[in-house]
Amino acid sequence: MGSRWGLLGPVGRRRMSFLLLLPLLCPAALSETIRYTIPEELARGSVVGNLVKDLGLRDLPTRNLRVSAEKKFFSVSTENGDLLVIDRIDREQICGKKSTCVLEFEMVAEKPLNFFHIAVAIQDINDNPPTFNRNITELEISELALTGATFALESAQDSDVGVNSLQQYYLSPDPHFSLNQKENPDGSRYPELVVKAPLDREEQSCHYLVLTAVDGGEPARSCTTQIRVVVVDANDNPPVFTQDTYRVSVRENLPVGSSVLRVAATDLDEGSNAEITYAFINIGKAVRQLFKLNSKTGELSIGGGLDFEEREHYIIGVEAKDGGHHTAHCKIQIDILDENDNAPDITLDSESKHIREDVELGTVVALIKTHDLDSGFNGEILCQLSGSFPFKIVQETKNTYKLVTDGALDREQTPEYNITITATDKGKPPLSSNRSVIFNIADVNDNAPIFHQASYVVHVAENNPPGASIAQVSASDPDLGPNGHVSYSIVASDLEPRALSSYVSVNAQSGVVFAQRAFDHEQLRAFELTLQARDQGSPALGANVSLRVLVDDRNDNAPRVLYPALGPDGSALFDTVPRAAQPGYLVTKVVAVDADSGHNAWLSYHVLQASEPGLFSLGLRTGEVRTARALGDRDAARQRLLVAVRDGGQPPLSATATLLLVFADSLQEALPDLSERPAPSDPQAELQFYLVVALALISVLFLLAVILAVALSLRRSSSPAACSCFQTDGVCSKAGPGLSPNYCEWTLPYSYNLCAASRSSKAEFKFLDINPENAPPQDLLCNEASWFESTSNDNPKMTSDSVHLQQVSYFKILSSHKYD
Ligand SMILES: *[C@@H]1O[C@H](CO)[C@@H](O)[C@H](O)[C@H]1NC(C)=O
Ligand SMILES: *[C@@H]1O[C@H](CO)[C@@H](O)[C@H](O)[C@H]1NC(C)=O
């Protein structure tokens, strides 16, 4: 460019110099000022003008032309006197905003030394674009800004002057904004943003605009800046709930604090204008306690125990409020779902806690009612008994049942039932409840007393003390109270019913059997009682048991000699022995009886005294007297044997008998011997003899008196049927009830039936006392009785005169035959 400028320079310069310098030449001629005009920013070396020519200088090399200035932009070519640019000339730097810019300096010439004034005017070129201070400008405009509102924008700067300075602003097209250009008082321009259409932050919160500044240069230069318009929010939107009505189902047993649902309202505004708080509206205090609403989050949670059974639905109003005054409303419908949270309830009704043990099957003993607050399956109940009982539950209606007996009750086995009734609902999981009831089984007299033994047998030794306890029976009765209170009695026996009480008695309470008298084995061997145990129920129940009392023998009877007996006058009878009797001849037999039995009645015979020892022998067991040798010449014709009869008891009892034996060939021969009573050899025997005689005499007199009295009363009596047996002084005996005919002891190979019709025998034999009035006649052996009758009337003395062996009573006589 320098070169172009240099080539074209002289032409342009001349023309310009002419135009400009003409008016100046005159003063210049005066002051010698040379003026040039150059554009700024010429390249170094560019020629401004030719000073030699313009100053009219000759002889250039000698003049030593040079530039004199503080700052040198120019120099002079020493060859041709051209004024050259030697430094950058920036008009804006040198002159700033001045509209004209002139550089003035002097040229110094020597020989002669002279000044030449030079003024170089610098012309502006469009070398600077307009500039904005910032690349981005941020602007906040409320969304409520009215249409036409203006907002000043920063202006751009352009250091060029004149037409090169900033001329126009342009705004990128935008529906909401337009641009106004305003002029400052100094003439500079600034842009203004105009709101062309209403703003809505909710629609567009930010607008991006581009502002362009353009200068008037040729070519024009421009710059841009971004403008960010932020639409500031205004509370122009109310909150809005996402739903008008929220609906939720909630289980009734949700724990406190559980979240149920969340209501949400939105607000298109922002900041505090969009800060929503939630609150209940129009709800009661009770409901307010059941639910909690988080005012910030809108979360609804459980605040108290929900109970389906109390209320099934709730409708709650909620209000949302933003930072301003806008509100919105919604409803929450809460449906409570039933949970199985209620156990069934059991109500029991019974007439009495006591059930008789004999109640019929199916008797209703209690009414049961169940109740469950829950609904549906949760409230359906199954009622049953836990455990096995003789009871069952019968369903009556949906919720009522009957407890009925379903088996036999036995108080003695189970006196009490603790019945547990369980009601279970059909919820998941099921709930159940129990109810216990205790039934006492009332006693009924359904058990008879039971004896501890099937039968009792006791042995009682005879001659027991009257009043002694001989046995005890006992029975038990499992019933209660009077039903189980047992008392004893004797209901039957094989004893004479009237005499029974004189034999035995039983203590009603203890069952102890007492003997009422001393028993006599010889009279009563055994007897049997039927004892009854009876409770005191109504009706009473009883049981029988047999008690067999065996009267055991004691050796209380001495043997009694039946033969030989004393004569009626107390003299002994005699037996005759033929003189020629061979040894072993059976002379006689001592016959004795013992009322006892067994060993106590096992008799043995012993010779105590003999006038001629060795002449006779005596069978130890038989009592048979036999000749031991032939009668000698020196032996006396009359012999006497004293025989002792002893039984086998412990201690033994004994009796004696005297045998008179006369050796004679005929009775006549013997009689004189008899009349010739041998004088008692010793005074002892004599005394005995007299005693016997006296006793016999007294007996005869007494007997006579008795017979007389009986005969007299008989004659007066009109009852000839009375057994005469008792009208005599003879005593009849009958075997005791326990002594059956087949009652044989090992000591008794056979038995004799004897009737000893002697008054002396009366003292030694004990007979059963039988009163004529209560003894049936057939009980007597009446063939013998009639014999007595016939003889007693004819010869009352007959019985006392002789001894008769009769079959009247059972007496056991030990026979010597067995033991021979
Ligand atoms: C009855 O039975 C129930 C359950 O087994 C028990 O809890 C209760 O104590 C019993 N009652 C009596 C009095 O034994
Ligand atoms: C017991 O014996 C009495 C008298 O013999 C009789 O009446 C009664 O029926 C008997 N009782 C029983 C249970 O056998």
C-alpha cells in the first residue's frame, strides 16, 4: 500500500495541495507553513510530499534539511526532499475523539538556517469496529411487565469518528421484544429493549436475544452481544391437585405413623410462590386425631388406632396453599378394611353347675353364645370343646350352641369336669378364645355297698365271754354322703329267729359282730348269718354277705360213764362171770361218753384198782373187761375193779367207774352174795356209800314232788297235744343246728343215739333249752316221746329205777371196737 500510496501520492497530493494550500499559501508565504493531508495508518516510507518542490529549495544537499519535533512520525529523504512516514500514525491514538487531527512540526534548513512550518492533517479511516463491554448481558423482567415497557441496554463503543463511528443497533427477531434507539444529549445513541408482547415465565422463563451494533464505515463494521432476558416469576398460578379425590383402602390395624398416601398439588410458579403447604379442612376433632398430614409433603399417615368396627369410611378435605393467597382443595376417601383383630367372645349360661350323674343322654347343661366384632370370614365362628368329655356342642343358630351330655356320667369316676370351650373364627390367621366351665357331678345312689369278702368264715372257741367281738364285716360304698354311708344288720340266719338276738348282734356302724352269749360246741357247732350292708340313699341299696361262725371245741366235758351205773339205791350193779370162764372171756364193757369232740372225746380206759390184779384185763380203747386167766381156787368169788376213763383233751378230764364181778354159775348163786353185802373195807368207801344213798334219797323226793306238780297241771290243762316229753322229768335233747347227721369226725366211726332219762344225767349233760311253746312238736322225735308218755303216766318212778339207753339224742360214744 505504501508503494501504491507512493506511486499515486504525488498526483493526489498535488490536487489536494492545491485545493487546501491555495488559501494557505498566502500566509505560508508569510510564515512559510506547508500543509499536507494524509490518511492515518500509512505504511512506513509512504511519501507525504516533496519538500524541495513545495518549499522551493534548491541546492538540497547543502541545506541539510531535517525534521524537528518531540515525536518523530516523519523524516526527509536527503536524496529528493520527500517527506516520508517513518512511524505508525493512529489518529485515534494521537487525537482521540477530536474531529480534526493535525500533526505540526518544523523543518530545519541550514545555510541559511531557517524554519519551515509543516502541518500534516490526519484523516480518519474506519479501522475500529464498535465494541460492547460484555459478551452477555443479563436482564430480569417480571412476567407481569406491561406491553411497551422499556429497558435501557448498554451501548456499544466505537473509537472512530464521523461516519466511521457507531451508526445503528439491530436486535435479533423475537415475538416478545423489539428495540428502540435513543439518542443521548451528546448525540451518541443507545439501544432500548421494548416489551412487545406479554411475558409468561411459566411458558418461557428465559429469552435469548442478540444485539448488533453497526458503524457507518465503508465497509461497515459491527459487533454483537447476547442479551438474556430472565422472566421473573409472579404468583399468577394457583396450586393444582393431581386428583380431585384420592381414594385409598387401609387395613384397620396399621401401626401409628404408617404412611397411607400422598396428596400432591403443583404450582406453576416458582420459589415461594410455588411453596405449597397442606392442611385438613372441615374435619372433626376425632378424625383429626386419627390421621396426620405432613404440611410440607402432603403425606397422610395414621395418627391413631383405626377401627373398622367403629367406622368403615372417612372423607377428609385437604387444602393446598401456595406462598401467596392461592389455594386448592381435594378430598381423600379412606376405606378401612376389616382385619381379624377381634377374638370371638363366648357367653355361657347354665342353670346349675351341678349335674346329676344319672341325667339322660342329650340333656342340655349350658347355653353358649358366641360373638365376633369382625365381619365376613373374620367373624365366622367355629365352636368346639377341647379335650374329650362326655359332652358335645350342638349348634342351634348361627351364633348359639347348646352343651349337651353325650355319654354316661359317673361321679365315682369323674366327680368334676373342667370343660374348655374354644371359639375360633375363620380369619387369617384365625383368632380364638377359650372359656372354661366347671361342672360338678352330683351324687346319685347308684352304687350298692360291696363287701370286701364274698363270704366270711370265723372260728370262735366255745365258752367265749358273752359280748366278745367275734368277727367284723365291712363293706364300702363309693357314693357320697348318706348314699355312701353304710350300716350293717343281720337279716337272716339259720338260728331260731327269736333266739337270734340272744346269740349274736352286729354293730350297725362298725360291722363288728358280737357274741351275745357263751357258745357251746356241744350244742351248736356252727351257724350262718346273712349280714346286710345298706346305704342311706333314697332308695337305699344293700348287699348281703354270709358269715359262717364255726364254734370250736374245748375240752369242757369230762367223760361220763354210762355203764356200769350205780343201782337205784346207790349200790353198784354186778356182773356175773361163769366160774369156768376161759381166759379172754368178755365179762362186761365199760361204756362212757364224752360230749366233746375230737381228741377231747377220745376216751381211754385204765384200771385204777383191782382186788385181784391180773385176773382181768381192760381194753385201753374199748373198755372191754375180759378174764386174763382162769379162776383159781384161792381167788375170791367177788371181785372189784375201779376203772378210770380219761379223754384226750389238754388237760385231760376223767371219770371213774366201779365194776363188781361175781363168779357164779347161776344168778341164784350170785344173789346171796349180793345180799351179803361186803362190808366196806375202808372207811373212805363206807362214807362214799352213805353219801350216795343220801343223795339218791333226796333226788327221789324232789323228783316225786316235781312229777306230782306236773301231773296236777296236766290234768287241769285242756291241751292234750302238748308233747308229754316235757311233762316228764326226762329231758329230751336234739342235735344242735350245726350238727348234721353226716357230721362225722375221724374219731367217731359211728354214733349212738342215746336218751339218758336219768335225773343224775341232767346235771352232766347240757341240752338246748327248748320251750314247749316255741318248739314245734314235729321237731321232736316223737316215737320216743310217746314212749315217754306211755311210761310216765303208768310208772313215774320208772326212770329213776333204771337206766335206759334210748335213741333220743346224738351223743357220740367212742367205741372200743375201732381201737381194738
Ligand atoms: C380348667 O381348665 C383350664 C384350662 O385347662 C385351666 O386354665 C383352669 O385353671 C382350670 N380350672 C380349674 C379350676 O382347674
Ligand atoms: C338280702 O337278704 C334279705 C333277707 O334274706 C333279702 O330280703 C334281700 O333281698 C337280700 N338282698 C340282696 C341284695 O340279695
